[in-house]
Amino acid sequence: MKAAICSSKLAYLGVILLLTVLLGCPQSSSEETHGFVDSQGMFRTNDLERAQQEIPFTIILPQYLPDNLNPYNPYEIGGPPKGSSGNGNIRVWILYKAEGKPEIKVIENSEKFLMLPNPDLNPVYLDIAGVQVLQQNDDLYGDPIIEGLQFNWNQSGRTFSVEVFEYSQDEGIKIVESMIKQIE
């Protein structure tokens, strides 16, 4: 009899403890539930304002995107959370995705890097809006592998990259040109 009373008191105490923990802890916002910071320590969001708060430089968005994609409505933005990158290079990526198409990826680095062409990727230097841009073949690995192009350039002490898959060279150039014209 004593064991049954003790057991029921323990069960009752367990329920109280569980309710205290559940009701006493503040609930997470939906953004935190989705994981603003991922397992690799990078933030991921589709909220441009929130992303800009994490990055100490102005994020340059392409003003031209194919397939009626809205530059201000990215599929995903990612980079290091504020204060986590120390004094090193800060890299942010912005992904755009149209229905039934692979992504368009824009990468911005806070520092200028020397861009060396890879002879295996058929490098070509283009003059786009007065800026030298390195164009190379690129692949999006998956099943199947999707071929694309990567455009890299340095401007105003920063490095930019645009990767397009299943879009023409002309579309890639228009995206790059729309970014170059905003930077100075």
C-alpha cells in the first residue's frame, strides 16, 4: 500500500514538474523554430531585413532576374551571424529559385580576392559595364548534374559571384550588369 501511494506521488510530482517546465519556459518564435542559425553556425533566412542586420556591409541585390523573380524576395539568404566572423572575410549568399528551375546563386564577399581562372572550366574574360568579369563553366551537382555558368568580379574592394544554371549566358550577363551598375 505504501509503495502504491509513493508511486502515485512520484507520478503526480512528475506531471507537475513537466507542466512547470513546459509552461515556465518562454516559447520560441517561429523563425527560431525554423533555425535562424543552422548546425554549421550560419544564419539562414528569406527575410532580407533580418539578413542585412547580420551583415556589416550593404547586400547588393540584382535588379534584373529572369522568370519574373523578385530581387527582394529571395528563396534563401545565408552567412555568418553578427559577431561570429571576427576580423576575417564575411561571405553572404542569396539564392533565387523559379518554379521548375535550379537556383540562381549570388555570393558577396567583404574582401577582394584574386580570381584565378581554371583552365578546365573554359574561362573567358568579359567586359560588362566597364568591369572585367571572369566567366567559367560551373556544375550543380546532383542527379543529374546540371551545367551552368559562374561570373566572378572584384569591385569597390569586394568580390562578387553569380552562378546560373539552366539559364543562358545572356541572362547571366544581364544579372551581373544589374549588380555592377549599383556598386561604386
